[in-house]
Amino acid sequence: MANAMRVSERTLFRRLSAEGRSYQTIKDDLRRDMAVHLLGNSLSSIGDIAVQLGFSEPSAFHRAFRKWT
């Protein structure tokens, strides 16, 4: 993400911190929103959704989804 924004990683983390956010929080929020959408509007399996969201296995997705919701 820092490369795409053409800033150093440290600058990105500093700017996010100044806004009271973290990269991980933003990533989790995005994944949660995408998961809710895909689960409600898709015929894809849980395993397929997990892969689409970048999880290595469905159980990791399941644990994260329980944490988010």
C-alpha cells in the first residue's frame, strides 16, 4: 500500500496513526464488509469466499468473521 501511495511504510503508519487508524484495522473492516456482501449476495461456498478475501483456509476466515461480528 505504501508503494502504491509512493510513501515509505513508516510515513504511511505515522499518517494512519495520526488519524487513529491502523493498516490492519482498515484491512479487517474491508474484509468484513466484503464477507457480509458475498455471504448475502453470492452462491459461492465459504471456502471460495475465504480465498477471495485472502485467507489461507476456511477455518481462519470463520475465526475472523466471528471476531468481526
